Amino acid sequence: MAVQSSVTFEGVTGEKYEFNVYYIGQRFDARAAVYFIVNRMTDPAGKVNYHRIYIGETDNISQNLDEHPKIDCFKSEGANRICVLYEDDEALRKRTVENLKEKYFPVCND
């Protein structure tokens, strides 16, 4: 798997989470993870910005993203990267998602 870069997102509680950044379409091994669907952009000054589109968690990140129930929303928002934080503990994954969702209000999350 080709990691493009990494990014740290801070939750509403102040806790920081470091995600690996991959291009959309990257194939993954079957592992549990928290994932952020984003549109990664670079402004004219060279600063990288992330439009946070959707945050979720899964017990198998290898599943095909094209089959995700929110895929149409991802496409309409210009999703071009997936940020991944591997985490085996389901309860911790769910807390991480809620912590980040409460801060960023991703447009494709209900």
C-alpha cells in the first residue's frame, strides 16, 4: 500500500489522531480501521487543506468503497483521498468517529 502522506485530525475533546493518507481506489488488507473520506487540495501558496467529507469505522477496510452507501455523496463532494487509522478495538473506533464527527461535521455523515 502506497501511503501518500499522513495527517493529524484533532477531535472535539482535543485528542489527536494520526491518519495515513491514500488515494481513493487504494486496495487495503482486511484490517479494522477508522477512515476519513476527504478532498485533499493544495492552495496557491502550497498549503494542503482537507475538505472532510465522511468519517466512519469498519472491521474490514478492504471492502470496496464503490459499494459504500454514501458513494454518491463522496463523488459529489470531490472525494480524492481516504485517510486511515488502523484500530482493532471496536469501542475505541466508535469513540474516535464520534469525537471527530462532533468537531468537523462531515457533509456526508447523517
